[in-house]
Amino acid sequence: MSNAVETGSAAQRGADMEPVQLGIGLNAVIVSVKDKVPFVLTVPQKVPDELSGLPSGPFDPRVHRTFELGLRAFVEEQTALHIGHVEQLYTFGDRDRYSLARVGEPHMVSVGYLALTRQTPESERLLARQGARWRPWYDFFPWEDWRGGQPKMLEEIIHPSMETFTKAPDDDAKTYHELSRKDRYQLAFGVGSLKWDEERVLDRYELLYGSGLMREALRDKQPTALERGTLPDLGEGLAHDHRRILATALSRLRAKLKYRPVVFELMPPEFTLTDLQQTVEAISGRHIHKQNFRRLVETGQLVEQTGRTSTATGGRPAALYRFRRDILKERPAPGLRVSLL
């Protein structure tokens, strides 16, 4: 029994076309934050010289009762980790998404999931044995980290390249709800009177790919900047379309910070408010005003003091807090609606 399915009728395909075979894949974006750095878990691929990718595998209904159980099985097999809460992201099915597809193989449609976890010494040992690695996610999206101000590559590489892209013939405007390339560029990158929106990670990635600036476009045999000169260094790539899946996860997580207390999935049971702020900043890629953040967290009753203090910073003892779980019963959307500077 195969997990591939045929699609399309004979009338639609034409008498001389073979049925299309579809396979279902499962991908996991597993995120953690340590020492103010956001990480994503990557695993080596089975094909020699292929880039590392996200934990993934094919769904087989003979073995997996549900997609989520199949995903958990692949994660445990490839990383030795037992993940907690996971949520479904999106279904990825573009024609050229699987870069190593061979003639006759089914087209893989992948269901992406997001999981949040914490790094521990034991998990590090398990990962090392499996060949899995925590990788800083800004290695893949260096233009997304604004904690030290606007990244230089935006001004030096991306904006000039995108200006050139927006001046080219705009035949694909109708595909994007009548928005022109220029409009999409300005919205995604906060150009002109618009502000940078940290949630538009996927929009920015899609524009950079569509403009031919990403190495994935070269791999996928799409028109690239090499036809106009050189291909710029815009972060590290991942296998197949895994950088697109990661961009989708980053967009989702940055948005959810504001209406769900997901950040506490990344925190230890007890933490200082500085630890909490630095974790939010690491995920959002933006600096947050310290006093505003503390006022918002405390007045929003998201945390409560434990009565203990920490001297880990080497300075004055800092109060330790924990997530106040009763907030989940009191408010439908207890997120961190912080002002990002």
C-alpha cells in the first residue's frame, strides 16, 4: 500500500498524461531561545552534500494514526527529543518544492508544524548522538534581526536590488490581488511612509525568492540575480523549501506573542523579568523599552513573584517570577502587546 494518491480526472489530464502521484510529508520547526539567541533545530539529510533541513518524514497511514503522531515519531527518531505542544502551520505543495525529486516519484505535499521547547544539557547530548544541531535562526534570516538597529544588508544589498526588481515589467501583479511589485515591496519592507512590520517574515522571504536573490531560486532553476551580475549572500540556505517553512513559522510565532502566552513555553519555571524581555526581543528581532515592558507584564498579571531572587547577573539580586497560569481562565487572549522600538 502506498501513501501516494492520484489526482485529476482523465478528462482533465488528457489521454496521453500519466496520473499525478501525491505523497504527504511532515515537517517540524522546533524553536528554542538560549542566551538571547533564538535557535531552530536542524538535521542532516540522507543525500550526500545536501544542506541540512528540518526534522521531517513521509506520513504513512499504515504506521501513523494521525499527522501529529507521525510528526512526533520522526522528531524522536531524528533528534531523540520528546516535544511538548505542537501546532499546525500550513500545507506546502508548490510544484518545485522538493529539490531532489526524481522522475516517477510522487510529488510531496508537506504539512508544517511549530513546536517550542527549552535546551537542556541532556537534550544537547541526545542531539549530538543523532547529528542534529541547534542553529541560530538569524543565520537564515539575517535581515530580520533589528535589535542593534537596521541590519546593514538592507541598505547595502536588499533595498537596491528590490528597487531594480520593482522597475522590471510587472506581469504578475494580478497574482497578488492587484498589488504591484512596488506595493508589495513597500509593504513587506516598510519603505516610504510605512513601518517595518516584524510579522511579515514570509512576505519578505517570498519577495526575495521571487526577485531571484535567494540561492534557492538558483537551485530551483528560477531566474536569479546571476543573470544580472552576482548572487548576494543573504543568509544560509536549507534543504528543499525548508527556509520558506521556517519563515512561515517565524511569522506565526511573532504574531502569537501578542495574543497568546507562548513565550512562556520557552522560559524555565522561574525567571527574571530581564530574562523574559530578552526572550521576547530575541523572537521579535526588535528592542523593547524596558520600563514599558515591565509595566505591561505586571499590570497584565501574566506573571507572579516566587518570593525568591537570582544573583546570576552578578549585580543586585533580581526577583524571580513564574507564569501565572490562572490568566488562561481569566482572559481569552493574554499575550504581550508590547511596543517594539
